[in-house]
Amino acid sequence: MVTFVHEAGSSTAAVASFAQERRVQTVLGAAGGPLSRAAKNVSMLCRVPGPVDVGALTAAIRALVARHPALQYRFVARKDQVLLRRAVRDTPEFGCTVHDAVAGQDHEAVTGGAMREAVDVPFDVLGWPLLRAGVFPGTPSLVYLSVDHAVCDGYSATVAARDLEALYRGLVDGRPAELPPTGDFVAHSAAQRRRYADGPELDQAVDDMRSLLRGRPVEPEFPLPVTDWDATRGRYTVLDLLDAADTEQLARYCRAHRVSLYMMILAAFGVAARDVADCTEVGVLVAVHNRDATTRGIGWYANMLPLYFPTFTVDRFDDGVRMVRDRLMDVLAFAELPLSRLAGRLADAAHQGAGVRSPTCFVSFERNRPADSDGQRSGWAPLDLAPSYRMGYGLWAVQDGNGIRATTASPATRSGEPLLSRWEQRLAEVLTAVTRR
């Protein structure tokens, strides 16, 4: 059983990271409004061969919490500050919800129904734990985790899947799980706060970013003209962007033009926005993971930074993607500068943060390596399950052995649905056209 130490009386309480503090304050400041009911949860879903030992799975989840410091704390709001306190000793034991089995374990049926509903429930940001788990039993079974973004980012879901499988297997087999050391997000947060405290270094970084933005908002508004967002409900899609053969062809294009696949997706984003909505410029938040090769910790390590670029037509893609590359490299010079620090310094009356006045948009890309660190293919197969994202439009593109696909998540919309669907279809068309010309 996991033991948690009560430190409520400590005079040396840990302080939340800049991003954590801003999220907690945003939710608390929206009490009674749409954002107070808006989930911002990171999700993990795995298909497990055969039945699941629920007792062992529950014990493995508790061990996962004990392994990762970010999951062991609750947030405490104090005036203009958000503190961290370890969960009290008498916190109810962590449970695992067992759902009714779904015939044939149809992935689309489950993720579009009962699992999506379970994952999307908002957390109380001042409560604990900020994690829930469940299993849809069967052969195979489906196991999921849902974690508030305040203590978890997208890459953390990959870490959680690998650790949870190893811990579960160890418990079932009666042997200790062999896992490498993990990072401590609480220590990372403290170091970040020291580095970006008020002072000349922060002032210079903010001034440099101000020059780069040229009066544009720190958090770009979603570029398509959608107005009737409903933050209490979610919209989710899965996009098959390229198959394996086209992905390899696109990779050759990237090498020839000295750009990355991420740059290609951003450029195609702009072309599609121009084609379906006559956008002459788009702004997106780009995801920066800010992890080194040794970091296996769960936490909100990822940062986001604003990228603006003019759109162009597909026949000018070669020049356009190089322009996107140059703009992106300018932004990545600020990779470790917390977005929340920028937003606090550069906020203006016209824009007050993600989802408060209008949704933002961010685009992420990663390569999904199907093998574990020991080179053996995992028995737990990760499945697509978009995060619950109600404060903007998020697109997570993933490359694996089958090609490039993307999941999207945003607030629901009624009148904007046709436009979003056309834009997503055009995004795939642009990538295919560039690949095959």
C-alpha cells in the first residue's frame, strides 16, 4: 500500500510550476462559468491481451502513484499563490472502476461511448487524486487512465503506459518490476521557478518575444471562423493523414528540403486554413516537450509557444514550408521560457488566455516507437484516445509503422462542424498532394 505523508503544517511547502498555478487559478476564477466544468484531461488507453487481474491492476496503479511525485500532491490556493501539499494519510484508497464489457471490444464503440464519458469527467483541481483508472474486461481487455493536465502531459501518458504494464506484470508474476529511475517534477518545477523569477533574464526574454510577436496575442486564437463553441461537451476525430508508403515518401521530401515532418504538418495546416476559410495568416501554439533522454517522470514538462506565419497555396509549398521552418526555429529559441510567464507579462485587454474569450489552437507531433526500452514489443497495445481538451482545438499527430495519423479534440460546435470537417479533410489532402507530386 502507498503511504502518503501529511505536510499541511510544513513551513517549506512546495510551490506549483508556473503552468500549474495558471491552470488552477483559471479554473477557480471561472467558478460557475463554462471553464469550471471544462475537462482538460490527458488520456491513456491500452488493449491488454486476455482478462485483467483487477486487484493486481489496482495495486499497480497505486505503485505508479508512489513512483511519480507529481501524482502525490494536491493543490492549495493561497491568495495569489498555488502551493503543493502531499496527500493526507487518510485519503481513501485509490480504486479502479470496472465497466461492463463491450461485445468484441470494438475500439470505436468503446472510445466513442462509455470510455469517452468516463475519461471526460472534469477533476476538482483542488482535490486528490487527479487521476482515475478503469478497465473494460474481456478478451482482450481495455485499460485506461485519465489524468488532469495539471500533473501530466502527453508524453507522460506514454511513460504511464510503460510503467503501469511493467508494474502489473511484476505483480502478476510475483517479481519486482524492473524500471529505471524516474524524474521528480516537483524538483523540476522548483528549478524552473528559480530560473524564471522576476529579474533581468526574464525581462530580456519577454522583450525578445514581444519583438517576435509584433503585437500579436501570446496565445493565438483559433484561425477558423467558428463561434458557437460549447466547452461543456467534446468533439473528437481521428484522421488518417498518410499511409506508411506515403510517409516514407514525405520523409524523403523532408530530407531534400531540410525540414521536419512537424514542419510539414504545420505548413499543411496553413494551406488548409487558406483553402477552406481564406485565412491569410494562422497562429498556433507549438508543443515543446522539454525533456532530456533520461527523463521518465510523469508531470507537466511540456511547454507551448506561439507561432505565426502567413498562409500560402499548395503550389508554393516548397518555399512555404521553408518559411515555416524559419519561423518555427525563431520560436524554439524560447523553448524553456514558460508560456504562463509570457502570458502574464504580455496579456492585453483583447485576449485573456486559452478558452476564456476564444479557443486557442495547438499542434503536436511525435514518433511512436512500438518497442520497449529492452527492444521487446509491448504486450499492451496503445490505442488512440484523444485528451479531453475543452479550452481550445488540439491536434496530436503521431507517426508509427502504419504511417501518420492524428487525433483532434476541442469543444463541441454545431454551426462550425462542417467547416472543421472540411479543414481536417483538406489537411490530409494537402499532405498527400505534396507527397505524390
